[in-house]
Amino acid sequence: MGRLEHGDGNGGVPGGGVYDWYRRGVRLLEEKHPAAAVQLLTRAAEAEPGSGSIREALARAQFDAGQYGQALESFRAVAEADPSDDYAQFGWGVSAARLGDFETSAEHLALAVAMQPGNRHYQAALRQTRATLAARAGAYGPLQPGAPGYLAPPEDPAAP
């Protein structure tokens, strides 16, 4: 199981209907085959663009496949359709963090934590993002030579 089933002579379109594609895509994601899940869930999302369940599953698959930009856009679409969806806010935040946009990450992770204050995953992600922002702002003092992110000061052209 877990493989794509193609109908006869249908140009590579998976067999079954949209719900079948969704179920197989989720199963592939659960079986740790996110790239295959992306293919099937993309097809399902194209057929049912208004389905939050399909879009969320696609976003999870994209994230797990390392497609962070696409995952961010998919999580954003779910969150914009339902701003009270804490998981979509969380996904948007962690995707933004993976892309290096820690300001956006902090905003959406804080929303997720506010909606689900007891969720330890949300809390840990927000702490990490805020620590990264604080470190970048120098809140922990200047970075020492050799530390990740350290930039050497420019050389003084007037120095001998």
C-alpha cells in the first residue's frame, strides 16, 4: 500500500476521487513519504481549493519534504480562511522560521500560543524564535569571533 494507483489511460491522474487522493496522501505522509504525499495532495487541492483539510495536509507534507516556501503559502491560505486555526498559525510560524523570517515567525507562533497556551510544541517554537531574534539584536551581548552569525568588523582603511 501507499503507492499511487493510476487509472487506465488517464494520463497519470491517480485513480479514485478527491477524497481517495486525500486519504492516500495523508497515509503517505504518516508513512514518512512526504514528497509522494505532496504530489497526491497537490492534485486534491487543485480539485478542491476551498478544502481546509486538504490544504493543511498539503502544508504538512510540503514542510516535511523541506518545501518551506510552499508550506508557508499553504499554511497562510488555511490561516487566512480561518484565523482561529491555531495549527495553521503554528505552521505559518515554523515555516517562516525555516526561511529565516523570524519576525513573521514570532507573530504567528505567538498567535498559536495565545490560542492554545498549554501546547508545549507551540511554546518551544516561540521561545526558540524569540531567542533567535534576541541574539540577532545583541540582547545577549556581542557575538564572539567564531560564533555562528559573527561578522568581523570592517577593516579601517586608514590603519597602517
